[in-house]
Amino acid sequence: MRALILVCILFATATAQQPDSVPQFSLPQLDGPTLRSEELKDKIVVLDFWATWCENCVNEIPEFNKLEKEYSSRGVKVIGLAVQSGWASDIQKFVSYTVLVGNDDTVSEFGVISFPNTYIIGPGWKLYKKYSGVSETKAADIRRDVETLLKAKA
């Protein structure tokens, strides 16, 4: 009986560690053209849901700017998904990476219930990790995740 329970636990753990698919999207970029998630399938993506009225979201942007600068040449794409954020001019002053204009459907499909919400997505458009809210170690944790995915991709 103990062996059966152990096998069930091991199977559940292995199943839980399998990467989940992430919802597909086709959304306008802040500067106009549409970006489809299919175009990102071979990349490592840091996808951050944020809003201009969210102080914690805005405070995280400098770290995402650094990530984009540091990792873009290695196939990592940082994308801000601005939701309920007003005019393009309100958003453009914050970021140096790609910003998509999200909507309520996108928020719902990704299961976002608060801001900020950051998804680390690996090649094949598979969820690696999700961060809800803020923490002192979030930037370092995301960097570690990106490095792990880059090593696995090599």
C-alpha cells in the first residue's frame, strides 16, 4: 500500500512539473503592428501584465528595461502587456521594450486577477513560471529563470 501511495505521489509530482501551455494571443503593439504569440514560439519570453495606474507595476519597469537590454541578443523577449492604461503617451515614457495593448479577454484567458503579473515562458510557448505581485527577489528570480531556460535551450 505504501508503495502504491509513493508511486501516486511521484506521478503527481512529475505531472505537476510538466510545463503548461500558455494562451495564444494576437494583440496590437503600442506602436501599431500586431504581434501574434506564434511569432514568439522559439523565444524565451518575459510577459508582464501591468497598468499605468499600478504603482508597483511602474516600479518594476526599470528592471524589465535592464532585462531587455541584457538578454535581447540571446533570444529573450521582454513584453509588457498594458491593460487599462490610458493613452500611448502615458505608457511610452516608461518602457524600452515591446508593449502590447491588452484587453479584458486577454486578462481573463491568462487568469490575471491582480497587477503586476509576470509570466516566464519557455520555447514552445510553455509556461515556466508565474509571478503574482511584487517581491524583493522578483528581479533576481526572473534572471535566474531566464538563465535556466537559456542553458536548457543551448
